[in-house]
Amino acid sequence: MKYFTMAELTSSATARRKRIDNTPDMQAKANLTALVSNVLDPLRELYGKPIVVTSGYRSVKLNRAVGGAARSQHCKGEAADIRCVSDSRAENKRLFELIKTSGLPYDQLIDEYDYDWVHVSFRMGKNRREVLHVRR
């Protein structure tokens, strides 16, 4: 992992506040490493600027606490919500389009609430390249 750390991929203010253990198991760590190696690090190289991970791994308990989907890929370490440093929707859209058109092997790519953030996931050998747009 060149640009991202396990600490930032597992960090959660909600987990700290609610004292929820958000330690990934070995499989989730392997999945996070694969997500970074196959998508996030190459994306950072293409984008040429830092990228912020707002949500990476979530334990099942943490996922419930934040209202995540019951079968969220975050719980397996296969997904990250990302944004640009400036948190500009235009730049977040740029990240989204870069992932979509770059040939990176993503499973799901989701524009969350008009590019408030971008969800991207990766599964070993099973990537659907599914593109979704979530609106309020």
C-alpha cells in the first residue's frame, strides 16, 4: 500500500464515540489490501493528488450504527467511500469519472447524493463494473 494506510481504512469517529471495536479480521485486511492495490493506489496515481477515505472497513456493529446496508461490502473490507481533499462535488465527480473510464477493476462505483462522495469496491476475481447513482 503506497498511498493509504490500514489505520485510515479502518478509522471511524462513530466507532470511537460509541466504543465499537472496528478491528478487521485477516480476510478483511487482505480485502482492504487488494482494494488499495487494485483501485485506490492506481487511482491516486491517475488523479495526481491525495484522496480522502471517509469510510473504509466497518465491523457489522459499526455498520449498523451508521445505518449501512445489511450486506455492505464495507463489512468485508471490499469498499471505501472517498472524496477529494477540497470536498468539491465537481472534483468528486472527476474522481468518479476517472474510475469509470480508466479501466480500473472495480466491482461497484456509486455516485452518492450528487457526488457528495464516491463509493468504490473491489472483489477478487468477481468484479461487476456496476455503476450506480444514489439520490435522496
